[in-house]
Amino acid sequence: MTAPDPATGPEPMPVAATAGEYLGLSPEKRYEIVSQRFPNWLAAEPIEFPAHHPTYGWSCRVEGCQSTLHETSPSHLLCIDHSRRFAEVKDSVSYDDFLAAATPNTSQIYGRALARNADCLVEDCPRERLSRGYCRAHDNSRRRAVNVLGMSEAEWLAKQVPLPPAGACGVIGCVHDKVTSAVLNRIKLTLCNSHIHYLRIWLARRQEPAERTSWSEFFDAPVVAASVSLTGARGQLRLASLPIGLQREIRYALHRHAQIAWRATWRPAALRVVVETLAAAKVDTLNDPEVAEAAATMSRHSQYVLAGIISAARSLLFTAESAKAAGWFDPMLVGAGPYREGGGTNRRKPWDLTHIKQRWLRDVLWEHLRDEALKPTGKSPTAQTIHYRLAGAFLLSTALDQNLADHGDDPLRLGKADAETVKQTWDLWFQEKIPLPHLSTMNQPRVLTEVTRHTLMSSVRIMLRQAREAGRTAATLDPFILSLPEYPGRQKNPRPRPLSYADFQLIVAPESLSKLDGLDLENVGLSDIWFTHAFQGGRIIETLGLRLGCLGIVGLAQPYIWRDIAKIGIVDYGMPCYLPVYERLLRRQEITRARLRHRYRDDLAALDERGRARLEATWDREMPLFPRTNSNYDLTLFVSSSTFREPFNQWLEGLGLSSVTSHQTRATLATSLLNNGAPPALVRQLLGHFSEESLTHYANYNNDTMVRHLRQVWAASPGMDKPGTILLRPTDLNSDNPTAAAARIDLTVV
């Protein structure tokens, strides 16, 4: 089995339905199609999650262990106790050997009320014994006799007679003796010692008086239900208390969530809390406003799980047209995956367009976002670009709303004069530094700057001109669109300079790389990433995104590396690989393959040797060489730029090189190769440049190179008065003044 696709678009359709037909179906019809792909356990009632499911697993991998997994337990699926023990020995003991030798733990909650303690030590007394061996009544009598009357325990025991049975606890299914009474909503019930303890905690968390609470609510509480359930019930989720439509939404969400590469782990216990909360709120659908009110009563983790369920169910609940009318956009509704972000795609929230007041402008933006989302892989915009498009549209909407009598609601009335009004408003915001509060919610500056004014107005012009070319705007709107201002962008920053020889040697020295390893707490391969980046001349995102099978040998002995050229969308571009880089990456390959074999151990065990070989060959093509460790249970996402840069910048500061950037090694490699006579074609191949102009920036020769070129015989060019005249011989540079000799060369020779 290969890893799930990280895209979050609609499910693949049966042959009879195209994607377009599917997107136009009602939620009921969509569910009917998608539910055909559900595993049997997801379609059952109650849902019984597989014990070791990578997303919904609930059982410790140690055979017979009944301890509960932590809600954020790592992918090795161990309980808290065994996870701690394995962490202490993982450097010397393999995972399988640890599982074989580990001692299972008993459950502290599940089934606790199903097994009675032994009878009291007083002969023929049928009541449960406590820690000293006597039932509660006899133990109280013993303490009084020993502590107050001064009797020995033997003297006291000789006088005891059995007591009548105490009766069972009031919790249905509990076999323990009742010990004391409690009242809820004027109904009295006698409970065992454990359930009295649970009741006190439960009431304290609810923060409601007992008069407003029913016993049935207490019986349905997760910890009480667990106490009268067998251990296997930990993996169950009952949906029968919910309306049929809501049951379908949750099953669909569970199915979709398990297909997302960046998904979080959801334990059945957390899902039960969500279901119980929705049942108590009596909601009919995840789209009900009451869902938000119900979520406010839950813990932060439960709220996070509920938000994930709503997000995963969104493509079932809405159509593209209903989302457009409501004023929000989600790429999955049009059959696309999320917009690109560094290290993968992890946005849960839809894009909110409701701040744009003019319906025509909001619809133009919605159609634009759809077009951008449906672009081919590698051509779609980044999430940051989409932020700019939304922010620009909001500012245009605000300018129209503030200045026009009809607030810009009628696009047929907009003209050239209105475009000038927009310009005047934007200029005023820029010159007076007027705060723009809404932009802060889009991760944008609160005031317009020279850069943001250019970027956001350019976003507006791009959006409207594309709508014009697609025929989505009336011809009468052309004067307005074509008259919108064009603001100049800020002058580009100087390109990164090459590093000095000493600085470059410092950042690739073994002792320096060891310090970087010390910051690599999750062993994602920070030093391998940096060493590869320094010597292979790629962009940092290209190094982070290397696939597992990126290495190979060309010919008899030439190491090669294949990477994607991110800037221009070239996939699997090959180039010679520096031998020390090749050796480092071979070691990293084995580390990553070991992680993959551990993650997919059950899949590999179910395959024959040929099937395992095919699966591992698929890993070479699809899996990252440097997988990130956070929310990446299928190991399909590469380590993000932010994950790399934080320890990298800390490391540079420790070396005293805080001003160095990762891109400077690219300039260093290019200049060094050119200075040492490497053909420009080879340098372009290593850098991922595909034009002479791109390489021109790096063709800067240092002083040593200049001297080496001057140590040649130079003659006057055909354009000079005396062509062929010797201007300089190598021996002339040995004179007392080599600078004067170099100056004799006319630049026209060069």
C-alpha cells in the first residue's frame, strides 16, 4: 500500500461519475458514492477502529498491554509508559526487540467496575475487601478496637461475625459494593467508592449544581462508560445518538481525514467527547450555528478535533455554488488541492471573502481563486500570493465603499473617474500611514508601504484583467479596470555576494557541522541538508524537497543527484554530485528507509518479496529524503523551510556569521567554478539556470584570477592602430611595478 495522497480534493470517482458530475451532486448522493470506499469498520455501528490504525489507533503495540495511548502519542503507537521506556533504550535496542521484551500493563480505567475484589477476611462475610483485607464496615470496627480500645487485631477478629451483602453500586453493570449515597436532581443513588470519586470530579468539571444534572448524563460520561466496558471498547465510537445526516457527515470526515498527509492523530476517546457534545447540543448538521456554541464547552484538544471534523466534512456539506453565495472559497470544492506552502500544504480554514462588500467583486475574486487553484501542479500560486489577492481586493472594496454613492455595488456605473478616486484613496492611506486593521488578520502590514502598495494593487490588476480576458466582466467596466494605477515596486536588493574562503570553510568544517547536529533534536538531517546545499548550488527549497531516490551513478563511477528546479518548475533535473555529498546522502537514505519500514511495517509484512520491492521502489519516486517529524504520519511531507531556518540561524549566530544567508553558497559555488575555468554550461547545470543572462551575475573574477589571465601574451586588437603589437609578456609582471604593467593593456583587447 502506498501512502495517501496529500492533496485534499474530492475522492476519486467511480467510472460512472466524472469529477464534474460529482461536484454537482447533493450531499446525500455524494455520500452514497464515497461510502462505497469506506472500510468495513467505518461503515459499522458502533465504529470499531483498528487497534493500531495510524490515525485512529488506540492500543499499545506491546502485546497484551491495556494502558491507554496518549492523545498525541507518536507514530510508534506505544502507551505513555512504554514510550518513555523505549526512549531510554532506543539507541541500543530495536523497536521489534523492545516490543518482544516489554511487560504489558493493565488498564487503570476500562473494565474496572466489572471485576469484584475478593471477599472480606472475616469468615463468610460476602462484602468486598479493601486494602487491608477487610470490608469497609469491618475495617472501621477493627481500627476502633485497635486504636481506641487497645485490642490486638487477633482478639478483635475472633469476635467478628459476617455481615449481610452490601448490594451493588447504582451504576448499571458495576459489580462493586455500594458504600455511600449521592443526590442528582432530587434522585438518590448509592455508589461504590470508585464511582463516588468519579462523580465528584465530573461535577467539578461541569461547574453545574447537582439539581440541574441527571444520573443518565453521569452514566454516559466517558470515564463511567469506560469503567463498565471491556478493554476492547476503547476503540469504539457510537453514533446512534446522532441524526442520520450528522452520522454521515462524521463518517465521511473520518474517511477524508485519514487520507490527508498532514493530518493529526485522533484517538477514539477524543472523538467520543465530540460526539457526546454534539448529541447533547441536539444539532442536526455540522453546519448548524449551535456547533460553535457547543464547542465552547469542550477542552482545547476536543475543540481542535471538532474543527478538523468540520474541515474534513466541508466538501460533503457544500457545493461550489453554495460556498460562492456564502462568501468563502475552498479549493477542494472545485476538485483541487490546497495552495502551495513551504514543506507541504496544511491549511484547514477556508478563505473568507465576506469582508469584500460588493457582490460582483467578491464573485470575480471567487472565480479567480478557482482558476488559480485548478492550475497544474507546480504552476498554482502559493498561499502567500493568495493572501495578497484577498488583501488587495479588500482594499479596493473599501475604497469603493467609502467614496461612491452606491458604495460600488453596481459595476456598470464604474468608470475612469472612479479608478482615479481609488488611486487618490490609496495614496492618502499611503502618505498618511492610515491604519488598515483588517489586513492584520491576513498576515499583512497594518499600513500601506511602498512595497505593499505595489504588491496589493498589482494583485488587484491581475485579478480584474484576468476576469476581463475570461469575459466575466462587462465591456463597460474596461475603462475602470484599465485606468487603475500602477505603482512602482521597490528597487531590488543587491544579490547575495559570495562568501569569503575562510567563512565558507568554517560553515562546512566537521566541527561546525557537529554543532548543527546538536541542534537537530528530531534527527531530520539538518547537517546533511546544509552540506548538500553548500556544495550542490541549489536553492534551499530544492534541497529540502529532495526525494528518497535522488541519487545514482552515471557511467562507471560518476555520482549524480536529481532535484526539482523549483523556480521554473523543472522536475527531476540531474547534475553531477560531489562525492562527500553523495556519501552523506547515502547514509541519510538508510535512516529514512528505516523510518519508512517502521511506519509501513504492517503493509510490508502482508507482501511477498516482490511486492515489498515494488513498494520500496515507489518510496524512491514519491517519498522525501528529509521527511518532517510533525504531523507527518505517512512520511510524505518534506521538512519545512521554517523548521530548517530556526536552528540554522541559531547555528550561524553561534559561529559568528549571523549575516550569512543560505543563498550565498549558491553565489560562492558559481563564482568559484567560473574562476577556476569551469565551462559556463556546466555551471548553469549545477545552478539550475537555463539562460546566459541568469549566469551573468556570477561572472565576477577575483584578483587571483585577474593575475592568472594577465600572465598571458597580450597583443593589440585589429581595431587598434597597430594590430598584433605585443603589449605585455608574462615576464613583464615580474617587474617592480606589476600594476603599471597591467595598466598597459587597452580594454579594447579584452
